[in-house]
Amino acid sequence: MSVFWTDGGGEYTGTDTQRYFEERGIKHEITMPDTPQQNGVAERMNRTLLDKVRAMLVDAGLPETYWYDALEYAAFIHNLSPTRALENMTPAEAWSGNKPDVSRLRVFGSRVFVHLPDKVRSKLGAKSLICTFLGNARQRSGYKVVHRPTRRFLETHDVVFDEGGPEPEPQHHYHRIIEPTHITPTTPMPPAESSLTDAQPSPTTSQLTPAMDSENSDDNAITQPDASNMPDTTPTLASSRPRRNVKPPIRDDDPRYKVTSYGPRVRTSEHANAAHTDNATDPRTYVEAMSRADAAEWDAACEEERRAFECLGIYEVVPRPKGRKVVSSKWVFRIKRGPDGAIQKYKA
């Protein structure tokens, strides 16, 4: 390269760039301000790439915020496309000397199903993630995709592409519920009445359902029954539906509303009286145990438990320390019953 022609942008006039040009003997020429025609080749390439970017974004249905990904992939496609400036060669082959691999070219913005490893999904979760293709990964043999709901960019190789194409014709499956009535073409249909209250029985009904009298007439005789004596055979919509069991509303003071799993169950007056008079239930506190009719049994159970602690040496009586919080304890009472429900032991 002997001459480098630019538009005077700051990225080309910096100190490092100028030093690079001087070390390699490259002449840096700058165009005049507001005269893009002096740098026609570069400006024409900019227009070519921007036209591709605009078409790619519209076709993919992506917003303009993805312009850089579209521009990068448009330049990649342009370098793999033949040009009149090079005879039987693409720009990528002229630069590297190798035939380009076009097997990795995909439709920009197409749907991609990215495989999810077992470590990032549950046992019954989806095995793939629906993403959008944005181009090839840099310095990797993979693809760059984006998961638009979470705006997360991924680089992966284990993907399946859905690049569109002709959609299959939808297959409609119809199920006939009511068979249509076969009407003789020669039978004229009566005009519709304007008022439902003044409508008279249609003669078409008697013509469509003739009654054959096999005993009093020959084979070709057809009798017309009186429409007023015929039962109404029109199906009603209500008769074909299952009837719903209607239950009366529940009163606001119903005991079922007082049952809860977040606190002590609210007992009714009958249950409360039964619990108050029944001494066979377990007391919750020491005061409650000593106020019952079987207080002597509970006192004996407490004394037995204290003697057991003294024999085992579980605790030691010491002076109460000052400035320290003492951890309290409580008695737990249980009634041991036999198979027949009889009380066998009071345990404290």
C-alpha cells in the first residue's frame, strides 16, 4: 500500500496512525470537507452495505438496535460473493489465498433452536431454546444468536436452523355434528316471515315428512297429516346439555368457615364443653395439669421425671449468673394408652 485515502476522520489522523504510516512509507491523503465524491469507492461500498443491512433487518423483523450485527454479517457475505474487480475469485480468496467455506452461510434473523445441556435444564423442561441467528462467532467454529425475550447473546454450535421456506397447507379436520336435511329440488322454499308471532306452520315440514298409510291406500298415495296435531320435533339446545347440580348457598356463620390451618382450630361450643369436661386429653401447661381432676397423677409423673434426672446427673444446680439470659424450659405431658384405649401411664 502506497497511498491511503481517507475523509479526515479522527481514527485516521491520530498520532499512532500517523506513526504507522511513516514507518511503512504510506502516504496519507485526506479529502476536502463535505465532498464525499472525492472518496467515491469507499462511499459506494458504504451505501452497498447499508442497503443490505436495511433489507436484512426488515426481512428478519428486527429493530434498528441490531444494525451492527447485520452490518458485520453483510460484510462477511460481501467478501464471499464474486465481484467484477476480481476474475473468478472472491475478495476473501484474494486476501487469504484459500477457497471460502460457504456451508456456514445462513439466513440472517432466522429461527434457531439451541440445545440446552442437561445441567442447565430440569428433567421435564424443554431441551432447546428458541433464538434468532445474528451471524458467525468470532474466533470460534460456531454461531452467534440472541434470545430476544431475555436479550441474552449466545455463541454455540449445537443448533438446528429453521430458515423458513414454503409453509405446508393447513389440514382442516371437520366433524359433522348434525346431518343436513335432504330437500327435494322441486320443493319450493317458503319466504321468511317478517314477524315471529304471526308465523304460520310451514307447509314444507309436512312435505318433507310424509306419512305413508300402508293399509288404506296404495303404494303411490301420500297423506298429508295435520300440522297442528304433529308433535314438535325441533331439537332444543337446552335438552342436549347436561344439567348442572344447583346447590344452595352456604351461610356466613357456617362452622366450616372457622376451620384454618394457620392457627388453633376454632371449636364450637359443643366441642369446647366436651374438651373442658374430658380429663383424658393431654394438658398443655403445668398450671393446666395441676388444675385438673387427675392432678395427683400428673404430680407423680413430674416427681418421677425429676428423680430420673437426679439419678442420671443430667443437671447441676448453680447460682444464677448476673447479666445473663437464662433459657427457660417447659413441661410436656402425654397420656399413654393401651390398645383398648385405657390409660396405662401418665408421662411428664
